[in-house]
Amino acid sequence: MEDQVEPTSPQSPKMFPSQAVSNEPPLCFNKAHFTRADFNVERFMNLARRRATLKEIHNDLRAYLRSIQNGMIELINDDYADFVHLSSNLVALQESIDKIEADLNLAWDDFKTSTKAPVEISNEVESKCEELSKNRDEQIKLRDRIVFIQALERLAYLLANTPSPLNMLWLEQFLSAVVETSGFRENLVPGSKEDMAYNKLTARIQPVLTEQLILSLTSDCALLPMLFSILQLCGQVDQLISKIVTAVLLPKIQVKKGKSLEFLVKAIDFVNQQRSDWKKKLGDHWQGGVEGFIDQTLLTFMIKFVETNFAAILCPTTPEDVKQFHGFVTLVLDFIMTWPTATAHSELLRQLRAKFQMLVYYKMTTSSPTKKIDAEIDPARFGFLTADEQKIFEDDVPLNCRASLLIFNAVQNVWADETFLLCITDRYWDFTLRMLAKHQAWGKAMVSTIMALDESEFMGESKWKVLLKIRQDLTFVDQKVFDMALERIWVKLRELGIDTAPFGQCLTKNSQKVKADCLAIDLQINTLLQALLKKEYDHVADVPRQYRWTKKPMPEQHSEYVDAAKGIFNDFLEHSAGCGDVTELLRGSLAETLSYFVEKADEVLKSVLATGSSISRFKKLDSVILQDGGHSDESKIRHQIALDATAFKTLAADNEIEVELLNGLLDKLHDASRETDA
């Protein structure tokens, strides 16, 4: 008996031969050091040197390296074995898949073979069912055609035997036949015999029933609902409305030349009255389609009436047309707003309003003022208003310049009741903002033009006076437009249901710009005032010449230049009385210029002192003969300057201004006088 050989376990395939490592001898260093994040070679060597020599460390490192290499080989061999095992399994799996696919194909072939006969029977049954359905559809169509032709024959018979006058029984029979024909109307093939017959018969129906409906409309309206229903089913409503407008409504109002507005009022009253009469006659039949038909007819009449009789006014080209246009639109808009079924007939009402060329009207009311304003705001054409032109402002602070008046009048005009139209409010508001912007630009251009001149006057007046008038105009127009907005414009905007807050913000922003422009003008006026005052203050340098070697007596009043300076300042104050900001600025300017006067006076006194000392030394002082009771020229000069300074101090006090330098100058002059007297 042969010895049985026990099966041995299959050895795993290996990519690299492993080198078995027996129990590793202890190392002279800790292997954990190599895995630390802060590993450092120098630190590692220092620690290892404490336990072993360099040779031992070298040998242990080589042993540790071999251990790592062997570990890596084992890992690679394990991964390779897993890969070989997986490949073997995949080969076996593919064989199973192929077998399953073959079994499925065989089963599917068996299924198709077994179901072939039932499928053929099913297809044949379905084909027969479709054939039966087509036959049934053809039968239905044929039946509908027969019913339709019978209805047409009945319509033709009824139409041929129309009673006079019509009665309700005939109308009910006729309506029944029309309902039958209209039910099949959508299924007719265009151009077919049935379609041609229907159209021909309908063409015969329309004039007969339209004539009868007009007769009913002009009498008691008893048959109107039934006649309207029939014509509506026949699709003849549009032609019916046109016929009623042309034959019934338009002839009732004949417009005579020169009385256009009167006849528009008459037409509106006629439409409202006619609607009321028809509503009363129709009673319970008023609601529904009849009401819509009547309203559509009346609104179509209004559109046709306006378009036929008032073509020139709808697109105004002359001032007279513009005036009439406003009255027409006001009446028509009121008619539109009060129409009972405005929502249902909004399209017709829009057509009625669209007949009026609002844009042309807007251009006609604004183009002429705009052209005049554009020409007038040219600085080269600057001009003041006459006294008669300023009288229109009554108790208000009047405007001063022609450009300002034109701009103000233009804004007033577009919001006036005889010009304003609610439907173009947005354009009027845009026009207002553009006019205000033009006014501000004109003000800036005028200030630049005036300040660029070397002369002290412009248009025969002082430059500062012209600037002040421009400032007053800017403030006046801004304030008046704001008042107009509160009293008039906001009311009109609220009628449209518009929030006025954004519009108020526009005006506030405009007012801020005007205020900034006025501040710039104030600074220019202040500059001119200071220049004029300093020019007068410079005359203090002429005081020594008045008393040096002239033998004039001791002065008793201030100099003439003081009166001139006071006159200039008071003139500024008088003209700026209505401008509080300017007045305060001018007072501050007076304080600054008085400090300038003190500086000039100090310079004069120093010069007088130096000149007096030189003269005294020249004459050896003891030979100087004092004149006029023993007063020297120097004392007269100081006294004159003191009188001038006192007058300026009084002027400052009258305007509630305190100038410390002026007080210091007077103290210095008084001290010098006391020393001289002593």
C-alpha cells in the first residue's frame, strides 16, 4: 500500500526573499527618537555617546537599518501575495459571469419563441380596434356635417321668412339654429363647401340683424339682448359697433366751428345720458355681455368723435390750440376717471387718452420759455428788471434780474391750473429741476464773470451790489419753489397716490446747493468790502501831510476818509438787510479791516516819530518854535488819528463789535499826548 502523502499548504508567493531576523540585540539608543517631530542629529548623538562609543553606535545604527529593510521586504511580500490572490479570484468571477450571461440569453430566446403567437394575435386585435375607432370618428364627422347642414338649411329658411316686425318666437328659433351651427364652426375645414356655405349665410344674416338691432336700440331695446347674442355667436360684434357709431351716434352731434370745447362737453353729456337711458330700458338684461357691448360702443363713439372733429387740437401747434388742448384733456381725463366700467375697458380708455399728443403739448408749453431762458442766462445778456416789472411781487422781496424772473415764471407756469396736466406730472417735475439747475449755473457763471473784471463796477453798479442781487435771486427762487411745492405740487402728486418724500429730498438737495453758492457769493462780497475799506483806511497815511509844515490848527473832527469808510460799510449793511448770513459776515469783515487800520496807523505813528526826531535834531530842538498855542505837528497828527480811531470805535460799537487792537491804539495815542503835555 502506497504511503499517502499529506498535502502541504501552498506557500505564498513573495516578491523578495526575506531575511529572518532573530531576537534583536538591545540597541544603545532609543528608536523612538527617530519618530519625534523635533528630532535633531546633534542631540541624538549627545544622548547616545553617554551610553556607548562611536563604534557601538555605528554598529547599532547599521543593525537598526537592516531591521527596517527586512520589515519593508515583509510588507511588500504580503501586498504581492494579496495581489496574486485577487487576480485568481477575478478570473474565476469572469467565468461565472459568462455562464450567467449564456443562461440568460438562452432563457430570453425560449421566452420569445413561446410568446410569438400571442404577440401576433395582440397586434392584429389592436389593428382592428384602430380601424373601428377611425370608422367611428368618420361616422361622428358625417353625422355632425348632416346636423350642421340641416342647421344651415333651417337658418336659411328662417332668414327667408323673416317676419316684420320681428317677434321673440322667431328670434328664439333663429338663436337655436345659430347655436347649432356655431357648435360645429370650429371643426370646419377652411375653404370647404360647408365653410363657404356658412360664410355666405352669415353675410346675409349680418345686415338683417344689424338693422333690426339698431331699430331696437333706438326704440324700447326689448329685442336688443337676443339680437346681440345672435350677432355675438356669428362673430359680427365689431362690425355692429362700427355701424351703430356711424349710423346712430355720430349724426346726433354736429360740431360747429369756433365752439369745439362746448361740443366736447355736449358729447360727454350725451354719452353719459345715452348710457343711463339704455340701462333704464334694458332693466334686468343690462348686466353681462350687453353692458360691455353698450360701453364699448359708447367709448368707440367718443374716440371716433374726438378724432374726427378735433384733429387740430389733438396735436396743438398754435397758442390757441394749446389753450384749448388743456381744456379738452381736462374734460376727457375727468370723463375717463369717472367712467363706471373703467377697469373692464381700460384699453379703450387708454386709446381715448392716447389721441391727445401730451408730449407735443408739453413741448409747446415749455419750449418757448426754455429758449428765452437759454438766451437770457448768457452772462453777456445780463440785465436788471425795471421798477414796473418788480411791482408784480407786491410785498415780497422782488427779484432783481431778468434771467431769474424768466426761470421763476417758467416754473410757476407749468404748475398753474390753466397749464398743468396730471398725466404728465413726471415731465413737469423734470422741467422744474432743470430750471433750478439752470438758475444755479447762471448764478455761478455771473459770479465768475463779475469777479474776473478789473473794473469796480458792472452794468453801472458796484460789483458787490450786483453780486448781492444775484444772491437774493437765488435765495428767492429756491424758497418760492419750495413753498409752491408744499402748497400746490404736493397736492397734485398725492392725487396720483405718489409719496412726496423723494421729491422733497430733491428740493432739499437743491436748497443745499443754493446755500453753498450763496456762501461762495458772500465770501466774494466780503472780499470786495474788505478791499474797499482797506482802500479808505490807507488814507491814514495822508494825515501827516495835512499837518506837517501847514500851520493848521489842532483838528476837532475825524478825517473825510472815515466818513467814506463808514458810508461804504453802512451801504453794504443797508443792501444786505434781508440776508442775515451776509450781515454777520460783513460785521466780521469790519472787525478784520479795523485791525488793518490799526496796523496802518501804527506804521504812520512810527514814521511820524522818526521824522519828528530827525527834524528836532536838525533844528537842534531848542530853536523849534511851537505854533498854534504851543502844539507841535506831531501832536496834531496823533490827535487826528485818535479822532479817526474814535470814530471807527463808535462804528464798531454800533454794530456790537469789539476790536482790542483799536482800544490799544487809542491808549497809545492818549499816553503819547499826556507825555507831550507834560
